[in-house]
Amino acid sequence: MDAFERITWQPDIMGGKACIRGMRVTVSMILSQIGAGHSIESLLDDYPYLEHEDILEALRYAAWLAEERSVVYINA
């Protein structure tokens, strides 16, 4: 996996979902907001504890997860 310095996974925070810097802000929440048409600027206004780089890294993480991978199956 690529290095994601701002994405954290902790079992005791949001059930281990990917979060931003150990906060109770999940990557999926950020992606949902952007997918609903909210801008990065509006997210930063609504969540002042987030930083611009947090949102960009959430997007990079989502892109990394969505990469298509080819799997070769061999019938034995």
C-alpha cells in the first residue's frame, strides 16, 4: 500500500474504518460529501478541524482503493 500519513485505522475509533488523523471523521464521510456536490472549501468551512491536505489524501486513498487489478485464475 502507498503511504497515507493522514489516514488512520484504529479499532476503537469508528469501528476501525479509515479515518482522518485519528479523528472521528471517516474517509467515506468526506467522499460522500464530495459526491453529493459539496466543495472542498465548504467541507473545510463545515469541519474547521480538517485541513485541505486531509481531504486531498482521502481522495487519493479512495483512488488507490478503486484501482483496477487483474487477477489471473489458474485451474488446477
